[in-house]
Amino acid sequence: MSGLLSRRLKHLSGGHVAALAVGDVAVFAAFAFLGRSAHNEGVNIGEIATIAAPFALGWLAVSPWTGMFRAEVATQPKTALGRTAATWALAGPVGLGLRALFGRDVPLSFAITTLIINCVLLLIWRGLAAWRLR
């Protein structure tokens, strides 16, 4: 039995990795939805995707390199929280850069708000996911 448990802790199943990635992308979609709603702007799937995409791409490009999909990170709440914050510190600026490359404005107030709110949302999501997977 202990061999089975140690194997499980070393590797997440493909389903767990997919669920984490989908949840990560959902965080950025939630951020876009909340932002559009807070500013009384129209909420449609195309605009949500346009806002969320550069941040999701930045996160998905950086997070595998920081171990966010490894069991020793994803299943340990304390480790997951620290690694999530560190990963977002790298991925957030990548997302802002991609947003600019996609031809969207990146005012300083938007950049600061984006970095803070997405960090909080990612910490909530990844913390809950790690607690559930532990």
C-alpha cells in the first residue's frame, strides 16, 4: 500500500493535470468577467477570451517550468501557495507583454490591478486544489 501512495504522490494523473490547467484558465476568465462587470462594460465570451488569453498563455508557458503540475507542488497546500505566487511573479509580466503584442493597451493601473487580482485568484484556486489533492 505504501508503494502505491508514494507512486501517486510522485505523479499526478493526466486528469488531475488537465483539471488544474482548466482551473487556471478559468481564473483568468473570471478575472476578465469581473473586470468587465465592475466597469459596467458588456460581457460577452469573445471579449472575455480576448482579455484572458494573454494571461492564460503566459501562465501556461511559465507554470510547467516552475513545477506547478508536479505532485510535490500541486498536492501540498503550503508549497503550492508559495510556488503559485512565484510563478505568477514571472507569468504576470509575460501576460502583460503578450497583451501589448496583441495590440491592447496596458496602462499602469491595469497592470497593477491585473497582477494583484490574478495573484489572489490563483492563490485561492491553487490552494483549494492542493488541499483537495493532498
